[in-house]
Amino acid sequence: MRATKIITPKLETSRKFSTTTSILSDSTSLSDSSNIQRQKKLVSEILNKAQNSSHPKTSAKRTPANSSKYVGYWLIGSAGLVFGIVILGGLTRLTESGLSITEWKPVTGSIPPLSQEDWEKEFELYKASPEFKILNSNITLDEYKFIYYMEWSHRLWGRTIGLVFVLPAAYFVFAKKTSALTTKRLVLISGLLGLQGFIGWWMVKSGLDQDFLDQPGAHPRVSQYRLATHLGAAFLLYIAMINTGLDTIRESRWIRNPQAALKEITALSSPVVKPLRRVVFSLACLTFLTSMSGAFVAGLDAGLIYNSFPYMGETIVPSRNEMFSPQYATDTSQFNLFWKNMLENPTTVQFNHRVLAVSTWTATLAMHLYSLRFKAFVPRSVIRGSATALGFVTLQAALGISTLLWVVPTPLAASHQAGSLAFLTSVLVLLARLRLPPSRVRRLITLLSQTADKAVNKASKRL
């Protein structure tokens, strides 16, 4: 009798399962119970091999239904590099090194000055900058080398991320290791990586503006708007890499064990889990917004005022005149007065960050309490993930308050910035555990599960 042929996209199972039938027929001498268990294991192994096999006639033309798990691991590793450059960028800003290199050379800038003459030339370029003339006129060449290497390392790390991402991405795509959706995401991430380089120079250029020399009491610094844009782009890159990597690894795991995957998907489809999924997504958005408000605090040095908590001076909420001062407005409209103070008044910016931070902690606590209330219906991995997120946000709050009370020491401030990304990571992991797979993946898992069940039933009948 000819074996029934069941083909999934990029997966061929009929030839494998016809082999299964012949193998099973040779194993009838074993005891019934142990034989069935061994045959189930054998079917599972053959199914795993079938999922990695290509249709002989179309493998060169068709895009795989799911991405290789190694694509997921590589994306997580790339996200780790982005995490590192965010921390290094924070240290570069905290040591006031970001304006030390006054030119942008995407290729030749990879090589630092190698001779005394080269160093003197770079130093002369820096001497023409407003930062040197206003703040660092007494700096020596050796002191300049330190801030130069800080900024140079930050830029070199960015170039390294570009190479580590783009070259493997091209390989995975052309080697048919990625699904259509993953391919689109890789293209978008590659484009954002290139754009991030331009954003970085655009930010630095704002701190080199010669207009600072004409402003009495000016403190040369990059625009807080451009700083927030630069940090926001880095966070978006990190989010895209983490989400795509986690989804790819989970899909690969589910396809290797479709029966367990169906149980997990059924649990995630529960009416109790649906609102939790929405809450965690909202929490991720709130975390991103809080981090961006932190960029405005950093850009305006707003952490150097009101170094107490929870009070700002003698009250928890500063006076209206202080938070909405007319000196920041560019015209007489109330709208201009409002948004100018919200984004340019250090007092208001610090207050906003406090409110958002407390709101984030409160929302995380509420989310965890909800998961505990319905723990009978919520997967254990989700409960563990919510507890982890609560731990990270509590640590982050403690770091933020300590940074404020000790007037922004570099180690604490850098740890606070790292904490924001660590907490965001815990929320993204939790969201990935709650996210339902796309319909194409659900159809594939259902088909694989049905195929495996048929193979097991056929093996049982032959015993």
C-alpha cells in the first residue's frame, strides 16, 4: 500500500513516515509497554528530522516556513552588543567625552591617532570647539586622550555591531535560513542600524555649535531632543532584536514538540491571560516612555537639582510658577508654555521622570499581583517572569533614588541606565511568553501534531 503523503511548507514528512512504518514492523519482538514508548520516541525523532528537510523540487525556490533557531541565538547575541553600547554611551556622556571628536569619518575614523603629530592635529581640532573654549581650556593632551578614547570606543563599538549584524543577516537570508517575516525584520533592523550612525553624528554636531560662544553662561552640550532620539533608536534596535530572537527560538522549540506547543497555545488563549497580555504590552510602552524621559533628564543635567526624594525642596510637587516658567516659552500661547517647560525646564523634566518611574513600579506590582491571583490559569513561566520584572523594577527604583541622593556619581548613574534596559528586557521576555504565535505557525504546529499522532497510532496498531 502506498504511504499517504502529507507536505507542510518547507517540510516533507511522507518519505520519513514511510521509513517509520518499515522500522516499526521490525520491532514487534519487544514487550508491549516498552515497545510503544520506544516507538513514540522514534516517531518524535523522525518528525524532528522531517521538519529540517526540504522538498526536493522546491527547496531552492521556496522560503522556509520558520527560521532556524540559530538565527534566534544570533539575534539575542546582537541585542547583547546593543545593550553594551548603550552602557558605553552613558559612560561617554557621564565623563563628558562625547564632544571630543569633532569630525565624523565613517571609515577612516576607525583608526585612532597613531603618532604624536596625529594627536596634536586632533587636539587642535578640539581646541576650536565651544566645549574646549568654555569648559576645558586648561585640559592637557594626556587628559584629552582619555576623553578621545571614550568617544572613539563608542563609535568603534557601533561599527562593530553593524558588521556583526549585517554580514550574518545576509548569509541567513541567502541561505534560506529565515522565514519571510524574519527576513523583513532583518532588513528593517539593518536600515535602522545605518540610520543610527547618522543620528549619532547629528546629535554630536548639536554640541559643536559655535553659537554657544555667544551665549553668556552657556554650557556646551548636545541637544536633549537629539540625545533622546539617539537613545530611542538604540532602544528600538534592542527591542526588535530581542523580540525577533525570542519568537524565532520559541517557534523552533514548538515545532520540535508540537503536542506540547498546542497545550501551551491553548493556555495562552485563556480569557484570563488575554488582559494580562494587554497589561504587559502597556507596561513595555510605559517603560520605554520612562527611559526616554530619563534621556531628557540626562540631556539637561536635571539630575543635579533637587537631590532629595520624595520631596523636591519642601514639597513633593514644585510650584506651578517653577514648573511652567515663562522664561522657557517662545511665544505667549499656553500650548507653547506647556510643552516648552515639559521638555526644556529641568525642574519639570525631573518631576516628569519621577512620576513616570513611580507609575512604572506601581503598574509592575499590579501586573504581578494579577498573575498571582489567577495563577491556576496562568503558565508558571509567566508567573516567574512577572516576579522577575518586579524584582528588576524595584532594583531600578533603588538605583534611581540613590543616583539622585548622591548627586549623580558616575558608577550609580551608569548602573541606573543599565537597569532601565535590564528591566525592559524582563518585560520583553514576559511579553514573548504571553504572545500568541501567528496563524501560519499555529497551522504548521497543528499539522505536525496531527501527523505525529497518526504515526503513533499506526505504530500501536502494528504491535
